[in-house]
Amino acid sequence: MKHTLSTALAAGLVFGAAPAPAQQHDHAMHMQHQAQAAKPPKAAPKDERQSVYFPKALREHTLANMRDHLLALQEIQEALAQQEHDKAADIAEQRLGMSSLALHGAHDVAKYMPKGMQEAGSAMHRHASRFAVAARDAAATGDVRPALAALAATTAQCVACHAGYRMK
């Protein structure tokens, strides 16, 4: 007897799988979904973040830096997934850590940032440098957990800043 794969799957014959039981229609659940869909949508919550003014050139520069920070975080995660701990450490220190401050022109933009935004940015850079050390340690010990915790502390600063401030 000749079967296609889809026929075999539908019949539950592949890998000894039993056919799935038929789902029962729950009329009450259906009515609840219809009632929710009929309600007018709620208004989006008001954006309560503090607006921060940057001159246009510095705004564009800062946004480009933040996009590079996201890219660096992605590259760090890829390096960790490949167990390339030293590579992850290098990316973190060069593009996010304390060594990256001059590259990002941090001194030029800091004067436009409110104190809380400055503190979150500085904390992010410090945590990234701590991650770099923890990632190098992971290369020697094989224990990546402290590095992951340090990476989470780094990204927590990004989240806190973006939750509290928006650029104008």
C-alpha cells in the first residue's frame, strides 16, 4: 500500500503516533471571545517617559550608538552560544564597556542627559565591563552562569533607561 507522508501523518501512522482526539467546541468560550471582540479597544497608555532634548546631530549619533549596542548584544549572545567566551568579552568591552566611552562620544552627549539617564548609561557601561571579565572567566572555568547574570545586569540598564526616557 502506497502512502504519502501527509496521508501517513493524518492517519497517525508515523512513529507510532495515535491520532489526536477531536477537539470539542466550547460554546461559552466562543461567546466570551465574541463579547471581548465587540468591546471598543482601550486607548494606548499615555507615554510617561521623560522627554530629553538632544541637538539633531547628537540625537542621530546617539540613536546610531544605541542601535550598535543592540547589535553588540546580539553578537555577544551568538558568541556565547558558540562558547566563544573571549570573543563575547571583546565585543562587550570594545563596544559597550568602559573602554567604549570615547568611541561613543559619551562626554559630548552626557551634558544633555538628565542625571538619572546619565546614571543608567554609566551603569550599563560598568556592567558591560563586568560581563567582559565574567565571560573571560567562563572561558577558563566553563561556568557561563556568572557571565549570563552580568549580561542580564547590563541589559537591565538599557531597559531602565528606555522605560524612563525618550529622546526628542
